[in-house]
Amino acid sequence: MHPCFGETNLTDSQLEFTNKILGSDALAAQLITRIKRKQPTSVIRMSDGERGLIAHGQGAPRSWFLNDPNWIKEYGLEGADLLRVGRDLLTAGIDADYLACTISGVFWEEYDVASYFPDRPQFVSSFFVALMEATGRWDDVLSQAPVVVLHRHPGATVAKLTLKYKMSPTQGFRLDNWMDWDGIAKKLAKLPYSIVLTSGGAYTKPWMVRTAKETGHCILDVGAGMTHTLTAGA
């Protein structure tokens, strides 16, 4: 059973974490401003999967899902060095412009990702994708620049996004596993400043942070929200 939120009793460090969380409207406003200025930007999300990988990268035993071939395949980690992925995730969480962590971490240990980043001055709620959809902010954000979609099924996703948000010309590249990184990065490097919507597993987070800096794009980790939220109803 999930812990009861009503039983939450924050420690001082947990209170400090919640005080650092940027609301979805503030995030949307900052993103629009950064896009207008063509600033390289990375927004990445971390939850229980990333926490398990980071812990493993620091020497902890594998969480159950890291021993599950179906989970490994679903999140594109077949053949990957999981220890390195965990270490890279820690670096990505430090270097990302915005790091989204679930508030559930304050009462549910499996989701406590923020404690790995005690020096970050600010976090974003991992639910920003759904919250920005509920408040209509995605229409405003996605109208600011060309959009590029990285997804396992890019064609259908691009079609739905274009229909729903009436966006400017949109490109899509297939992102299925960690071996797709280099090819996509080379393609992005040739494009003008764009908003890059990414849906991938834990392996994409370090790549997004590096690629945003190297190519200058605004790279947003929307994850499963690509299908559950952004293209829903299209």
C-alpha cells in the first residue's frame, strides 16, 4: 500500500526541500523567457527508477526492477552499463538547469531523489507536465519555437502534437534506447534553436543535459507525459 499523505510529518530537511520547489506556472514563465532569449535549457525528471540507478551507481545492490528484463527493455537499457548510468544520473541532476523530483519522496523512501542533490538551490515538481497541461501553459510554451520530438514512435506522436497544439513545423526522431544517442545529437546540432520534447528512460537524462549545452536547444524531459498528457485526446 502507498503511504498515507495525511500522515506526513516533515523533517527540517524535508521542509527545506519543499520550500525549494518551483511551481508549474513559474516554470512555464521561465521557460518562455529562456526560449525567447534562445538560452540552452535542460529540464529533467527523476523518480524511483532514477533513484534506484543512482543508488546502484554508488554501490548499493540492484533494486528489483534493475533485475527485471522487461523493465530493462521497456526503458531502453538493454546492454547498458547500469553502474555508469547511475553515476551519470548523479552528474546530470547536479548540472541540469531544472531538476524535477516527485514530492512523494518526502514520505515514501523509494521516491526520495532530492536528498542526492543537497546543494541544488531549486527543484521542480515532477508533475509539471500534467500541471502545465491543466492550466493551458503548453500552448504558450510550444508556440515559442520550432518543436522536435524524440520518441519511440515519432511519426504518430508528431501528428498528434501538431493537431492538438497547432504548432509550427515539427520534426521527430526515433529514440528507443541508449544506442540512439549519438545519431540524434548529430541531427540536433544541425537544427536551429528548437524546443526538444523527449520521452525516454533513465538513460536519456544525462544525455539531455549534455546535448542542451552542446547544441543550444531547450530540451524538456516529458517522459510518459508525451502520450498520457501532451497527445491525449488528439
